Amino acid sequence: MTSHTHGLRTWLLQRLSGIYLAVYLVYVIAAAMQHGRYSYAEWHAWLVHPVMSIATAGFILAMLAHGWVGMRDVILDYVHVLSVRLLLLILVGLTLVASGLWALRVLLLAAG
């Protein structure tokens, strides 16, 4: 694999995840504005609907991928000491994995 191909893939991942994040947020905001005030039961029922749960899980995955590519690129571009760069990449990766697991737990508990 060449670095050119790798750069194209990360660029595409960043753009596609950004589009998904924008579409999801526009949908959620429009749905909330159209409906007006939600009770907790209505909000919960809407969120645990299978289509919405899958869309929300996709949103979480897209946000994690988008965050990883963005933070990785910033760290690689601006941190020049190899040991500090590696430490920061590990910390960002662990933070994103922990955040993803926490979000998955929240979705599963809401559905259960």
C-alpha cells in the first residue's frame, strides 16, 4: 500500500463521516423542531426504535472515525518528537475506544 492510497482513504473517510454526521444532526434537529416538546417516554420510544438506534450507532461510529482521523492528522503534523507523538496517539485512541464503548453501553441500556 502506498502512502498516496492511504492518504486518499483517510481523506475519503473524513469526508464521508462528516457528511453522515451532518445529515444525522439535521434530521434529529428537524424532527425535534417539528414535533415540539417531547415527554421522556416519547423521546425514549423514538430513540429505541430500531431504525433510529441503528442510525445513532452509525452516528457514534462516524464520530469516532472522524475524530480519530482528525486528531491523528493534527498530531502527525504538529508533534515532531516521536515518543510524544506515540504517547498522544495512544491516549487519543484509548479515549476514543472508551467513549465508543460507553456510548454503545448507553444505547444497549436504553434499548433494554
